[in-house]
Amino acid sequence: MRLPIAAGAATGAVAIALYPLFQGGGWFWACLGIILAVTGVGMLGTRYALPNWLVPLAQLIVVLIYLTAVFTGGKAWAGLVPTKESVVGLAKLLATGFTDIQRYAAPVPANTSITLLTCGGVGLIAILVDLVASRLRRAALTGLPLLALFTVPAAVVSEPISWPAFIIAALGYMGLLAADGRERINHWGRAVLVRRTPSFVAPKPAPDTGSLRLSGKRIGFTAIVLAILLPALLPTLEPNPLFGFGVGNGRGGGGNLITIPDPIADLRGKLSLPTNATMMTYTVNDGAPRYLRLYALDVFDGDRWTMTDPQGHAEDRVSEGPLPAPPGQAAGLAVTQTTLKVKVSEQVRELKFLPLPYPASRVRIEGDWRADRDTLMVFSSEETAGGLNYEVVTGEPDPTPEALRASAAAQVDERYLQLPENLPREIRELARRVTEQDSSPFEQAIQLQDFFTKKGGFTYSLSTQGHSGQALTDFMIRSRTGFCEQFAASMAVLARILGIPSRVAIGYTGGDYVAGEWQVRTHDSHAWPELYFEGTGWLRFEPTPGGSTGQSGATAPSYTRPQAAPIDDDGESSAPAPDPTGTDLPDGAARDRRDPLLDRDLGGAPIAVDEGMPLVARIGIGAAVALLIALIPGMLRWELRARRRRSYARGTDAPAAGPPGAEPPEVVADRREPAVNAAWAELDDALCDYGMSRQPSESPRALARRLTEQYGFDAEAEAAVSRIAMAVERMLFARTTGEIGSLPEDLRRVRRALAATVTRGRRIRAVLLPPSTLLRARRLGTRALDGFDRLENLRLRRPARRSV
């Protein structure tokens, strides 16, 4: 019954990795119960040798009974046996669970429906692991379902899985493999007897499996240690290596890669959140609200919008001075400078980008924050925005409609115009049907905005799910119902069809004016398109309907609205001045906002922080580091030779033996013995480095004779190796070592003679990768693994009782 227990333990160990997905720990105890139930049935099936097909079926029945008792026991017979009502209740809870995991982002509340969904999934994995390991006896293949369970948090949560969870999961899988190996090894050597063995014949001893089990555990422990330590120790091409769990995870001090989650998926997962927490507050010198942008998505692959890897150069630190100039703005363009003072809530977690109005010209903030030159997004690989206060100065363009209509053809990176080749033909036709062909690009952009907000019959709804190419087709051609994600993505796609560069911005609308400051909450999260016009740069558009029938925080920019205002008798405009209280905003102060916070996930796109060095220099640094690592064995061997050389140099300077009849010197105080030891060890290592060996039973004199005869030493080398051998024999067998001659010179002659007998490649290897050093490192690793073996031999024994 060892395998069913190990299979259940492995499933439970891997299930621990799910903890980042949930709030609280109630889900784990429910999952632990179902694992125990599956394991118990597996143990009974193994104990009574049930057919392999019957055990999984019995486990499924037990899982159903367990889920019924825990989640719908009030509708079951005796609170345990499933009935029609209890099964229907489970089905409804499962449907609710699937809906909830689409609504919430991790960590999700561990309510009844989500716990049921998780518990059922873990139970199915436990059955599959038991089937493969205990019934089919293919324990190694259980890594596939266990890996599927382990990768769920890795695919959902932006933060890397903690190393304790990885170790526990790895130990669980290793324990399952060890149990399977022990089961197999215990069957070795069992003879099948066809007749009765005589009583005087000694029984065949059981196979000794201890050493094999220990070897397997050595390999397993070594693999786990290397999997944890190597990613943290391996250098990268960037100046600051990462020391988190794995290279490139962007966590830990000094990291230069950060991973941002997918904001589109995060938006869909946070729809209709019941909470509406304050994310940040800000004040602005002109009193008007501002859209605050986090991300700019510029790549559309037909299914979703993602972001090109932004670059944060060292010279683009916001603490160094103004941000780079906004792309596309002409030198003489009129701009309006405003100043915002922003305070981000401490409740905001893992937000690596600053919410900023576009285009920001200066950001005053503490920490290493950098600006991407193409998009002016400000981000950090080391800091987070939660709890920070910063000041933003903006230079918002103030273009006239005439200048926008007369803008020249866009000179911008072609990625802002790229579309997939398989884009549906009806979408391409729609872009040309809803715009006038002879209109300027700016006029066509306004026509697209009016198509979504006024003329197209679109309806704002949060019930729409999906953002793939098929979902966009359904949204624009058939249903015409969606929320800000579909509106922003659709207008950006249509703009590209018309030749207008576009991208999708993710951030927040202006918020509510409360007690003298603007408050931005989770329901102010928003997506909108940005379109590019030469001479003006990137401009915001608003295709999402606003007001009570749309997203209340969405407001169209002033340059897209009719500019004419009624003139009174005094010749002055009667247009109302903006009210900082927000009471005369188009949407009113009391808003029914429901869009969620978009503070994470950009499709796993790594954001590289460039320290300002060219690629060739970074490659050179990486090559230099790799070369330095490769030279470590040679440097260690050189250092050991130098230490030994000092030892037998001191021995050579030691006083010689006294005259005949004089008291012999103290052997303990004689410095010649360590010198001879060092010389003998150096000769032994030299033989190893040159591919030669010294036989364990070979005496020093026999070794000297063999080397001389086998390799044809000249007279000087023969005399040198003979002197070394005689010194070693006197040290081993004589009362004193006597005269030892010049050991450094003798060793030098012997090394030269040995080197002359091998190839040039062997001599180079003896210098760069000396085998003696590598063998020494191997012995060190063996001693470290022996420590694990000693732990296996520890046994806690109860003291024997004394007989009275």
C-alpha cells in the first residue's frame, strides 16, 4: 500500500502551490479531505487486489459522496448519499464557481462555489495520479497531471511561486518516485521454486536495496538544490543579476526584468467587483480631471492587444531631468502646462507603472523610475507605486481642428499600423463604410468615434466576455454590445485599417471630486484608443458611450467635440466654465461605475531595463563572466601549487642533520616532513593532470622507476624523480628525513619531463581544467551527499526496559 499513500502525498504537496490563488485557507482543508478519501480507496484497492478499472470508478463515487456531504449535505439522503436535488445543487454551485473565477482576480475569495470547483479539480487529479502510479505502475508519468496542477498558479498569478512551495511539491513527486522504485527493487532476486526447498538449505537473502534507495535520494536532493540555487547564481547579460526564484522573474533586489500581467484578461476577470476602493487621489492646478494612463498596448495579433517590450535607459531616469519629448509633436505646437500631485493608496500592490496623464514632461518621485521613449510610460523594476506621492508636470497639446485636418502623413513606427492577415473581411469593409473616403485622417477618426457613441447602435454592457478576434467580430458586426475593452480595441483596429496609427491605452478616468481633491477608485478603470497625427502626436479618443447608459466616467476630449459656442449680446461666449466640483460634468457626480482596476498583467511581457550600454558591450561582459567561471578550476590549481611551493621551499631551508653521535633533532619541529608531503602530493596531482596515474600499491621507488622507463626520462629528470622518491621513503620509514635537496627544482624538472610526453591539448587542459581539481570537487560533493545518507540512518529508539 506504499504507492497509493505516496500518490496521495504527492498530490497534497503539489496542491499547496495553489495558495496564492485564494484568500484564506479553508479551500486547502476541503482539498485535503478529498485527497484522503481518494487515497483511502486506493489503499483498499491495493490491499484486496481489486481490478485496475474498478478502483478509479470507486474513487469517483467516493468523490461524489464527499462533495455531496460537504457542499450539499442538506439535500442528500442522511446527509451523505447523493440525491437528485443534491446533484442539481452541485451542478449549480459548479456553474456559479465558473462564473466567479471569471469575475474575480487572484487571490479570489474562497466561497462555497469556488471551493467546490477547486476541490473537485484536485480530486480528479488525485484519482489520475493514483491510477497512473498505483494501477498502471508508471510513476514517472504522474509528473504530467501534477505539473498541470502546479502550473495553474504560475499561469494566473503574476508573482512567481515561492521556493518553499516548489520544494514541497518537488519532494512530494520525488517521494512518489522513490516509493515506486522501492516497490520494484524489492521484487528483485525472488526465485520461483518449482519444488519444496529442503530444510537444510539456507534461505536466499533478501536483496540489499538500501544503497540503491540512497543513490536515488542523492540524485533527487541534488536536483532540487540545483533547481533552486542555479537560477539565482547564474549571471545574465544585464549588469545586475537577479537573485529571486529563477532568472528574469523581476523580483528581489537589483532585478532588471519585470513581468507585467495581461490587463485585458485582468479587466475581464475583475468585472462587477462588489468593492470600489479608493486607489489614488490627486489635485490639479486648473481643477479639471485628467485621464491617467498606465499602459499602452501597441501589438494586435488578431486575438488580443499586447505591449512591445519598453526600454528603460539609464539616462531616462525621471530623477535625471525631463522626460523624453513626446513623439510626433512639432516644435511650435501650442501646449498647456498643468501640474498634478498624486498620492497612491498603500493598498495598491505590485503596481510597477505610474498612473500619469499623457504626455507627462516631468515626474518628481523618489526611487529608480524610468520612462520609455516611445510611449512615455514610467515604470520601475525595483519600486512599486503603492503608498507613493509624486508630482507630474504635463505639456498637453492644444491643437486646432484645422491643424489636425491638415496634418501630414504619419511618420511613425510601422508596428502601429500592423494587422493580422486573417482579419475578417467584413471588419475591413466596415471601417470604410462608416467613414467618408475623401475625409482627412482626423475627420475619419471623429467619424469612428461617433459611430461607436452615436450612430452605430452600440450598447454598453458588462456581461460581454472575451476579447478574441471572433469576439471583436461579433461585437462590431452582430451584437454591438460590450464594455470599454471592446470599444477601445475595435476603434483602434478600424483606425489601422484606414491607415491611422493607433494603440490601446489602459488606465483610469478622472474620478470624483471630493473634499477638494479628485478620488480615483477601482470602478474608474478604463480602456481607450490613442491615435497618432503628425505634428501633434498621440491623441486620446473616447468611443465608449458615457452617461447613465454607458460608462459614466467616459468623456470625449474637447478637440473631438463641436467647437462652436453661442455668443451673447456682449460678444462673449456663453459656454459654462468648468466646475471643479464636478457637478456639471456630463455624467454627474453620482456615478454608477463598474469597470475594474487594471493594475496588472501585460501578457507576461518582460520589460528590460537597459543600463545604457550597447549590445556589444553587454555581450562582452557576459563572455568575460563566462570565461572567468571557466578559469576557476585552473586558478584553484594554481593557488594550490603556489601554497605547496611555499611549503617545500621552507623545508629546503630547514637545518640539516647534526654530526654523527649528536642528538638528533626533534622530529615534530622538523619542517622538512611537511615539505616532502607537499612535494609528493604535487607530483600525484601532476600525474593526474597529465592523464597518468599512480597505482595504490606502488611504492615511491617503484613509481620513480616506472616513470623513468615508461616515458624515457633523461638523466636530470631521472635523478630528480629518484630524489623525490627517496625523500618520501625516508619520511615514511626512517627516523629523520635527512637531506631532501632542492624540491622545487626537482619538481619543475619532473613536470617538464611529464609534459613533454603528452599532447598539446592535454597540456592546455592541465592548465585550464586540471582533472585533479575537478576530482577534488567531485569528492567534496560526494561528502556533502553522504550527509544525506547519514540522515537516512538516524533512528529514534525507545530505551530498553530494565527487567526487575
